Amino acid sequence: MDITDIFRWLQRLALLAPGFLLAVTVHEFTHGYVAYRLGDPTAKAMGRLTFNPISHLDLFGTIVLVLTGMIGWAKPVPVDPRYLRHPRRDMLWISLGGPAANLVTAIALSLVLYAMILGTGGQVGPSAAYILIPLVGILQKGILINVGLGIFNLLPVPPLDGAKILEGVLPAQQAYQFSKLEPYGFIILMILIFTRVLDYIIIPPIRLIVSFLLPGLS
């Protein structure tokens, strides 16, 4: 790797980092906030009900994001079902909160991007371009990462949110049987990632949603 490759890698990382930090923060904060509203104070007591991204970062999930440029994960927010009045139903809403927050964030970033483009009329001077061109790149990456994180977490593989959502909608007996996969979930997930089977599952819906949010730019 020569100096040019290092520079390109650092440039790519600089574009990815803001969107990823925003994505994992809103994702985990929303999990904790929904749990808190439903009666579980665990996340708040452990300092996870915060917009400080450092509290949410997971080393391996961050590495996966750097490698893929699209998917990754944070440290799961702790939830204690004993505080919940309706554990199965409430866990479904808590789990759904994170991916939903990412998709809402992607829409918000798309609106900011188009407002900025419309505000400039597509015409900027050389000095403004030094700021606006990187900012457009950051917003585009932020949209892609938020959509990617949201869709990725909807997969019904433990410990992803989709597994808890599926448990919440399955009949109790089937949900119990499905929960037995949890000890093997991370292994299943790694196999899906490194065999690239995951690409065929999540990339089409990610591209479809991004094409709506970034028509002509994605």
C-alpha cells in the first residue's frame, strides 16, 4: 500500500465516520428510549440513554463497517424484560425502534441534502466547493449507512433486532423454539457475512430504498 492508497483509505474513512457514528447513536439511543418509556430504566442507569457515540461503539462492528462501507453494529443496549408489563410485545417495539430510527434518519439526511442542493441552485464557487463537495459525500454515505444498518438489523438472526421482532410475532411455542438459536446467532451471522451470502439478501432492498432517497445521485 503506497501513500496514495493510504490517503484514499483515510478519505473514505472520513466520509464514513460521521454517518456511522450518527447511525449507531440514534439506533441504540432509540432502543434505550423506547425501553425506558415502556418501564425499563436499565439503559438509563447504565449511561446508554445518551447521544455520545463512544458509549455505543462496538470494535468488531466498527471494523465490519470500515470493510463493507455499508453495514456494522454497535454494543446492544441492555434491556431487562422483568421491568416490562408485556415482555413479548414490548420487546418487539423496543427492537423495532432502532431500525425505524435509522430509516427516519436516512430520510432526514436526504431532505437536508436536497435542501442544500436546491439552496445553491447547483452552482457554487471554488471556495464553497471545498466545503460542499465533502459535505455532500458525507450526507450520501450517511444515508447509505443508516439504510444499511436499519435493513441489516431487521434480519431474523440473533442477536440482531429482527430476531426479537420475529419472536414477538410468532406464537409463544414457536418463539421459544426459535430463541434456542441465540447461542449460535453470531456464528450464523459471521458465516453469512464472510461467505457474502448476506449481500444477496440485504443489498437489493438497501439499493431500492437508497434509489428513492437519492434519485440520480445513488
